Amino acid sequence: MKTIFKHHDSHVALLFFVVLATCIFACTSESLDETSFEESNLLLTNKTSEPTTWQEQVDLLSQKMRRFHNFKVAQAQGYTQLIGPPPNMYVPNMGYHYLNPAKINGEFNLLEPEILVYHRDEDGNMIFGAAEYFVPIAEWGMTPPFECEVEVRTPLPDSFIGDEDEWEENCGAGGYTLHAWIGLENPMGVFHHTNPLVPASDPTLD
């Protein structure tokens, strides 16, 4: 049985206050190329070898998402910062969340996470931390404030193999969320929603 936690903290309400204008930055063709030689080989391999464990899924996701260690690639691919009342733009031990609304379809797609999570180091560089999945719970409504007391009837879609993943009933976001820390190792576990290696606040603002 999948692990599902209830999460009602107000800071997660930021997930639906989206910056409407997507900023596209000028990047080199090399940094933005989605069909690099390495990824092309990976895609060809995956046609004949599907993951059979959650660890293999995580390994595949890590390889596929390598290009997002370049923050400009995420922006160019339509991931836009989610905002809320200050200081909620930065979530302690998570970071800043960037959503691609086009990827929200109520399904789980291993290689197409709806959200990417970044934080800044002391020099202001954006560090890729996690891919995050989001599945709306239709019975809670489509806009905040969500009716989280309504009995949940929307089931989780098939996701990671086994029972290691830790989904949350995220009232502030209006659905289920799941982090996969494939950009930054998480001593609490790859699926834990927070990561102690991520600062509690943005070090460039302290």
C-alpha cells in the first residue's frame, strides 16, 4: 500500500499562485538540446528494457533529468516559479518550486514531473534538488481555498514500483504531491518531502 501523508501547512498554498509570464532565457544550443547523444542512447535502451524496481525508475529519472541541473533549461522548458505571500516563495528544507502547468493531467508520468525544486547556494547559484509530481484531487475543487474536508475519492495513479514512495494529501496544493530527490542526495530518503541538506532559508537573503 502506498504511503500517503496529510499535509495542511499554509506554505504549500504557493503551488497554485503561479507567475503567468514564462521567462525564456537565451541559452546555448548545447545546454538546451533535449536530444543529446547520451539521452538518445538512453531512450533507445529504454525501448527494450523497462525498469522493474523503484530504484531502477529513480536511476532512469536521474539520467533523464540531468539537463535540468542547468537552471536555464528548466525555464526554457516552461517551468515557472510558484509564488505566495512572503516568505512562502521559499519552502524551508525544500527550496523554490517551479511548475510546468502543461504537464498537469491527473496522471503519473515518470519522466515528466509537473514541478522542479531548486535552492540557491551562498554564491546565488541555483541548485537542482528534486523532481516533484502533482496529481489534483478533483473533489477538493479547482481553485483555493480547497475543500480538503471532502472525502477523497480520487485514487492515486500507478506510480513508483513498490511502496517506498511517500505521497502527501497536500491541502494547500489541492492534490497529491511526491518529491523525488534525484538532484541532491537526501539522507532522509529519496522520497521524503523535505531534505535537511537544503537550507531552512535562502542564504542569499539572510
